[in-house]
Amino acid sequence: MNIQLVESLVQVINSLPTAERTLLEKKLFSDIPYPSIVELTYLAQKGGTFDFLHDEPDIYTIEDGESLE
């Protein structure tokens, strides 16, 4: 890895005027596809991050709180 090159590029980018930095960001990041809501939901369900919730007790019921109506 060429750390010196990366450091130099960061220094040059940081020295650019705001308009030029904005243009550079648009060119660099415009073709990156963002995940859809469906893909994010799938990742949340299948990724395992929230698996611990299956072992949590149900401490709230439908009778808790106030009606939203």
C-alpha cells in the first residue's frame, strides 16, 4: 500500500475550494448504488444483529400505555 500517495491525495483534496471538492465528491460517489429498503430489511432480519431480542421477555402488552387515537 502506498501510504505516502494516499496522504498526498488527501492533502490535495483538503486544499481544494468547496465547489471543487463538491464536484469531486459527486464524480466519485454518484455511481455507488445504495441498498433499497427491502435489502436493508433483509439484512436486518438475516444479519443476526437483532437475534438477542428473541430471548428477551415480553414486558409490554397491548394494554400498556395510552391509545394513539
